Amino acid sequence: MKKVAVTTLGCKTNQFESAAMTEQLLAAGYQIVPFGESADFYIINSCSVTARTDAETRRLIRRARRTNPLARVVATGCYAQVAAGDLERMPELDAVLGNREKQEIAALLETDGVLVSDVARSGEDERLKLSSFAEHTRAFLQIQNGCNSFCSYCIVPYARGRSRSVGIEEVLQGVRELALNGYKEVVLTGIHLGAYGLDLKPAESLTGLVGMIDGQKLVPRLRIGSLEPNEVSDELLELMAGSDMICPHLHLPLQSGSDSVLKRMGRRYTAGFFRELIANVTSRLPDAFIGADLIAGFPGESGDEFNQTRLLLEELPLSDLHVFPFSSRPGTVAAGMPDHLPAGVITERAAILRRIAEQKKRVFLERFIGRELEVLVQGHDSGTGRCRGLSRSYIEVSFRGSAELLNSRQKIRIAGHDGKSASGELVFRGL
């Protein structure tokens, strides 16, 4: 039996697709082994969001070749999609496969050279089929792919194609099957999740889909992936506020707190709009975890523009920030913009934003000390006798408990935190 090792960089969609490829390879008779072990085939499912992820893909390709010089090494994913020529020139690599080619990975493993379809021609959803994914207690369901936004810094629309949605009934059946398979939480994911359903005939919406899942009580917990700020509707917030199934958790890619920078980025909202949105969210969902993405050091970002971002962040009751130093992507509008900042300035600004993020997380965690939270138990350490799990409001919680609590929902009284996660004690046995 031939051995295959798969490694993944980047977003939940890539992780979803790696899991689907793994299922396909297992069905075809291959044995899956860890990436660090000797294998007959190595698959690197790449990301191309930043130059750093491109470099990491190249490093993993070289690592695979060193691990077994006789193996076949295959690159796929977004870096393979947008820069196949760069990868093809690597002597360590045998084949470059695009994102659409993942659907036929078992048949294409022994293909030589470059096979990359034009994702811009994708007219319908072509997602990989998957019944379960990743974690023991939480499942990720990809319901949308592609993006129509073309923000000036982003390569994703070129790597993933236009927005395409999975049909409503197929999504509902997918959630049902995951729940029947024992998953207590389903996370809806996509590249541009807020565009879900707009391409379907008749057109549907993410809010409509979430309302159906909630109304039919298909799963104990439902979590929604990242949403654009201008796609968080009052209707969705009202639905979340009235549900004991939908987790109070939003991740919003803000990117900058300066209107002039947002305009250069091609973002379709202002800092004032974002401020009002957060006020609306917190009034309807007081305990919501609100995360945000930020880009530090966008081309031409002045000291005053950066301070506008810093002041906005300090004002808003956000729970955490994901900070990305600006990375120029060939083929994007931003790559050709003037006044790219020195690397040292970008690094310094990213560090300032990360310090704000640390403070935001501490303030958010502090709010829950002494309170009881429902925690979905995800793991157990036999050495320490402690369990770990995730609350509805996206707080990682550890507590003393036994392995028999895995994949159950427990009430935990929060006693403290370390700035990153919380600790507590079991109040009573749950579901």
C-alpha cells in the first residue's frame, strides 16, 4: 500500500479541502501518514495570502524531498493556482495542481508538470464532497467558495474564482449528517461567506440558511465563519440574539481604521460604519466574541492614518485581533501602488496592534470570571487530569475532569485566565 503525506497551509477552506483529499485517497487505497514521515507521495496544499506563506510552501517542498528523495512531491492550493510557473521551476517538485484539480487528486497524483484550470471560468460550485472534518467534536462545512470583491491587496479572487454556493438542501443535509455522526458543533465556512446564495437560482442568503438550520434544530451548536462588516445584517443579528443554537461569535475583517486607507484597499465601508456596527452587535449580543483582521503597513499608510486605526481599536470593545503585516502580492493592485513602507516600519506597527490585541483579549476574558459557561469538551490530558474545551462565545476553557466528558457540553464556572484562555471548575454534568 502506497503512503501519502498531506500538509496544509492557510484558511479553513484549505483545511476542509485537505480533509476531502485525504478521504478520496483513503478510498482509492492509499495509506495516510504524517508529513514528517517517509512517504511515496507528498502533497503540499498551499496558501498565497502573504509572501511568508509562499516561502513556507517552498520550504515544505524542499523538506519533503529531503525526507524521501525518491518520493513524488506535489503542490496544490492557492499558491499553485496563481504562481504555477514559479513552483514549476523548483527541481524538488514533480507536479503542480490547481485548486479545481484537488477534486481528482487520487487520479492525478502521478501527473507530471503543471495542471491548473482557469478558476475564473467556474460557473457553479465545485466543492469537494466531505461528510466530516478535522476535530473530534466540531465539524467545518464549506458552503461557499470564491470571491467577487477584488480588494486591492488580495490574490484570493484570482486563486479561487467567482463566488459559488452550495444549494440550500445540500447544506441542510450536510449539517444533519454531521450531527448524526456525533458532532456537537458545525462551523459554516467559505471564502466570502456573506455572499452565500446570491448566485443560486432562485437567490438565497446566508441569513435565510442560518434561519433554516436554527428553525429545524439540526445541531446543538452552529457557528458562523468570517463575514464582511457590510454583510452583517440586522436580521442576522436578531436571529443570533434569539437563538440558543447559534454561537455569539463574529469575525470581521476590518483591515484598517482609516477611511483613506480603506478606500485604497477597495473596502466598501468606513471606520464610522464599523464603529456603528460594533455598537449594534454589542447591544444585541452583549457577550459576543468579536474578532477582527488588521493589515499593518499598507502602501502609503501615513503616521496619522495608522494612528486613526490605533485609536479606533482602543475605543472598540473587540475581543481579539488577527494582525497581518502587509505583504505585496504580484498581480494585485496594491503591488503596483507607490510608497511601500520599509519592512521595519511595518513590523513596528504590527507589534503595536498586537499589543492592543493582547489587552483586548484580557479585558474580554476578565468579564467572565465568576460566571458559568457552557463548554464543549474537546480534549483530555491524562497527565494533568484536565479537560479543555470551547465556550459558545469562543473562549478556550480548561478544567479538572475525566476523559469520559469528551464531546459533551458541560457547565464550567470560570475562575481565572492567563490572557489567552480561561480556567474553571465543573459545576454539574451536562449533555
